[in-house]
Amino acid sequence: MERYAIVDFNGQIHSIMVVGSSAPPIVGAELVAVWCPETDVKDDTHYFDSEGFVEYPPKPGQWAAFDFAAKQWFDPRTPDFLADELAQIKRSANLKILAVIKSIRASMITDLPGQEMIYLRKEAEARAYVADPAPDMTNYPLMVREIGITAPTAGELAQVWLYMANQLMSVAGLLEAVRLSASALLEGATTEAEVDMVRDGLLAQMGV
């Protein structure tokens, strides 16, 4: 069994073939079969030059292309390509932040039509009740229907509603600040590392 590397005229290895005879395999006009007994030579780790099989130097990134004449990696990306790529990275980071904001909001608010209006009405009833020296319960229809379910008395229910409203506003304020900050901070980022830093920092603010 003989082992051959199938290489092009630049020296790039396209595949490794093992044949049962000493005759090299027949390949296309733009390729050549080079005897390759070294089992550690692979198409993604080595190339071929006049001195034999040479290991690629460390690749600086997935974006890199190899210059076989200069024997080094280079960046083939144009300024326009890099700008478009960074813009896409920023969009992805912003979408991630918005998805987390949406998830946190959804965890605090029941997703039913008109539910946010009901929360606001409950808060208004609770504030009015605690300020009312002689409350007439006919003025508090939502409260009347929830006494004995969420809390045993009107006073305790009002406190529960006010606590929930305060918690919701506290979290909502934080989420809104993050949402507004995200666009400005991401727009000012000039590298992928800076985008990652902004994204991770804002996610950390939300406890993610």
C-alpha cells in the first residue's frame, strides 16, 4: 500500500489517497500525486513545496487565507467586507440583548390581551385604597374580586399589589436603560472584541 498526497500547483493538499500499487494514482490535469509516506501529513495541516511537506504556521483566525508563495497567512477581507461583518455582529448582539429583555419581561407579566392595563388598574386601586380613610369597596371592583385569593383582606391585598408594582417598575427601569444603552454602546464599538464586551456587560446587568 502506498500513500499519496494530491496537490495542486500552489502546493495545497486536496486529499490523501492510499493505493494498492506502486504506481501513483491518476488525477486531474491541475493536480499531481506526490508520494507521501509520512502518516502525520494531512490536507489541513501541511502543504507541499520544493523541500517536501511543510506544516502550516499557526492560523490567526478562520478568516485567514494562505499565501503559498510567501508561505504565510494573510487577511483577504476588504474594508467594506469588514464593515459589513462588524455591522452583522452588532445586530446579532443587539438581538441577543432584546431577546433577554423580552424573556425577563414575559416572566413578570402574564401574556394575555389587556393584562398590562389590568396591572395598572390594580396599582391605581391599591394606591387609592391605602390613601382612603373610609374606603367604600364598591369603588374597588378588582380588589373585591381578589380578596381571599391573593390575600385575605383588602389592606393586605393592596400591599401585595403595591409591592408587585414597585418590583415591576424597578425591573422595567433597568431593562429600559439596558435597551436604550445597547444601541448607543454597540454603535460605538469598533471591533468584535468591543462588541462582545458591550454585550456581555449588558447581559450581566440583567443577571444573565
